[in-house]
Amino acid sequence: MLSRLLVRNFVLIDSLEIDFPEGLIIITGQTGAGKSILLGALSLVMGSKADASMVSENADNCVVEAEFEMDPSDADLRNMLEGNDVEWDEGHLIVRRVVNRSGRSRAFMNDSPVPLSVLQDVADRLVDIHSQHQTMMLSDRGFQLETLDHYAGCISLRQECADLYRRLASLRSELRSLDENIARIAAEKDYNEAQFRQLDAAALRDGELAELEEEQKQLANAEEIKNSLSAAEEYFTAASSQGEILSIDSALKEAGRSLTKVARYVPAASELADRVDSCRRELDDVLCEIASMNSRTDLSEERLETVENRMSLLYGLMQKHACLNEAELIALRDRLSEALFDSTRLEERRDSLKAEIASVSEDLDRAADKLHEFRSSAALNFASAMTESIRGLELPYAVFEVELTSVPVSASGKDSVTFRFSASGRNAVEVAKCASGGELSRIMLALKAMRAKYTNMPTMIFDEIDTGVSGSVADRMGSMICDMGAYMQVFAITHLPQVAAKGSAHYMVSKEIDPVSSKAVSTIKRLSRQERVLEIARMLSGSTLTDAAIANAQSLLSDL
């Protein structure tokens, strides 16, 4: 239930904080006093659209905060909150909405910021606001069907049906997309296959082109390379002072021996002999590598032609497919291979989808058939209960009928429902087409009372649901609303004294002129017993209170 409401800088409300009890709560006030503003503030905190006009003059923002006490055992609501990172707090919930001067708003639950959609989903579980224009919902087939489902106790089955329908729609959408992909692949198959075969036949290898370019340079300049290497080998020979031809290796060996002999007399020569020996060994290794390189240098024109042809093939493929290197060509080849393979894989998935669609369709049909059975079984009893309730509101000959019609299966099953009504008991037609304003108010109240019993809605707000009725009818409507207050919290905003006299808590909304700012300000306060008498007397007689009106008000309140 709604236990507390705080409002600051909302339209004509500067600051308001008020607590509410359980049961039936009456709210009255003269026309224009601000009852609709109070309801607007509550609608705002429940997720309605925000705009800058809601912020009071000279204020930076407006704040509306509502405090609720929920059933601690409500697992669904708890999961909804905790799933959005909102602390459960054993069913205690504080909802706050802040709107700034630009019209932008923020929403919080137990001080955790939440999206507006989450706020609206939670609010739908906490408060049902019935405005004076909501009788138009009577023409809404969705509202009618949902009302019957609540009475029939098949809401969970209806949800199962909706889940299956969404699943079926998702599978069919995937199948359509799959068919389009298969058709596209089939149209491109020959081209893709030719492209793949060309790339696959090329036996591509990452890094090959760089190796080929290096080999091509060597082959193209093989003669020059060989001549240079041969000359380098020749330079490793030298002439001695006696005219003998010695290799550098031999010459260095002789130099080392000579230095070793000298070392007997000059010790420093021993180190020089070691250095000469080290140089000899290093040069020997260099000579071996030069000789090996020289022997490997190929002067084959055939190999040069082979390498250049391979390079030409790779460059041509890269240019054709707009690739920068062999790696991109290999990636393209693999994608083409996958696309060609995908055709088979996607066809297998299509067969699987068709089988799944058939299975889900069967499940949906079974759920819809079962839902139809619940509705058919409940329709007559629901119509009888509604007829009895409406006749209790001084329409003694009224009849209320429920007509079920088969329609193509949808998220709500395969039924369409039409509520029919006749005040005279004959020739019932669609309720929205035949009832007067007063009759619509009575029908809507009866429906709301019926829904309240089966939806477990903790708080219901009636905004002048008694529009168009008066006298004993208003008294009976007040009694019905009062009965609803026995098992849920009910707010009744009314202009009728017969309704205002019901319930134990009565709040009055008034508008006053602030003597300092000369600005109109709306306020609300809970009335004492004597204040209730005077307020109901005012509603009975107008601005001038008469003894008769006061006596009548006391009589209306005497049963409380």
C-alpha cells in the first residue's frame, strides 16, 4: 500500500508530506482546488511523462516521493527489483522522481537509479489509477480479455501462451533470414566457387612473396654475385718475400711461429702470436662461408623463370582481389571456403528450425486451446457476477454478456472477447456503444471491483468514477468502493457526499493564496470527525452551510 507521499515544487504544491492509512481513503475539495494536481504528482512518481511545466515557478526542480509497504512474500516483485539492482528491504520501497527545469527527469527506487521503463513495470504492480475518462477502456478488447482472464484465473497460462507466441515469431524471423542467406549464397555459389578454386590452386603460403623476391634478386644477379665471391676467395692468397704463393692462412701460421720464437726473448710477443692465431681462425671461417655461398649460387635461367612466374601469379591475385599480402589472400580463400560450406550448414539449420517451429506451433495451439477452455468455462459465471453487481447499482433490468469469438492465434490466444450490455435487459450490444455516462461509470466500477478481487493489486485510485450519477446510486457506488477497501487500499477522489461519507480516512484538498508571494498554493490535510461533517455538509449545500445540510452530513456519517 501507499503509506507516505512527499511533494515539493510540483505545479501549485510548494511542499507537502502526508501519511496514508490502509482501507478506504476519501479525497475531496472544491473544483480547481488541486485534486488533479495531487493525482498528477502520484502519476509522475509512477512513471508518467514528465515536462518542464510541472516545476513550480522560481524552483530549479520538483520532487515527488512515494513510500510503499509491499507483501514481503511477493517473490515476483522481489525478483523484479533485485534484477534491476534495487534493494528489496523486506518489502519497503521508496520511489522518487526528480524533474528539472528543462523537463528532464530521473527515477530512483530505494535510492538506486532506475530506467523509466523499470519504474513503470513496478508501478503497474503497485497502483491502479482509474481516471474519470478511463471508461473509454471499456471499448478496448484487450482490456476486456485481460479482465476475463483475471476472473478465470488463467493469467499464468496466458503468459505461457505469450511466451510461446514470441518464441514462434522469433523462430519464423530467423527462418526468413536464413532463407534469404541461403538464396544469396546459391546465387553467388558459382562465382564464389571459381574464386575459391583459383586461390586454393595457388597453394598460398604466408611470407612466400618476400622469399621469392629475395631469390629473384639473387638469380637475376647470379653472375655478378659469383664473380665477386670468386674474387673474394682469390684475395685470401698472397706472395712471400721469396716469391712463393701462400694462402692467408699459411701466411698467418708462419707469422705466428715467428712471433712464438721471438717470445723467448720478448714475452709480449706471445700475446701477439695468440691474436694472430685468433685472426687466422676467424678468416678461415669467413673463407669457408664465401666458398659455400659461391657453390650455392645458381646460374639457372629456368629457376629464374619459375620464380618470376610465381611472383607474377601472386601479384596478379593480390591486385585482382585488392589484397595487400598473401595473408589477406589466405583469409579471403578461407572465407570463400566457409561460405561454400555454409550453404550446407545453413540448410541443416533450416531443417532444424522448421522442426522447432512445428513443435512450438503445436505447443502454442495446445496452450491457446486450454486458454479457450478456461475462458469459455468462466465467461457465463463472469457475466452473471457482473449482471448482479450492476443491478445492485440501481439498474434492476440490466444484463451483461460476454461473447467469445475465434480469431487467428496470437500472444493472447485464439479468442476475442466482446462485453455486451443492455440496461433494459433486451438486445444487448457492445457496451461502449449503448451505455450512458452514468451507466458506463457503474459498469466500470463493477469491473474494477471484480478485477481487484483477482489481481492482488495493493492500491487502487478512483478519480471521480462516480461522474454522471447521484442520489442513491452514488450511495451504492460508495458502498461498493468501501467494500473494496476491506481487502485493499482504495483512494476515492469524489464530489459526491454519499461517497465521501464512506471510509474512515477523509482528506481535503484546498487552494490558498500565499500572503507573501501572492501565489496560489494547493494543500491537503486529514479531516477530523467534525471537519468531515462540515466538508460533507458543504458538498450537500454549497458555499452556505445550513442546519439541514449539517444534520444530513451527520446522518451520512452515523454508520462509521
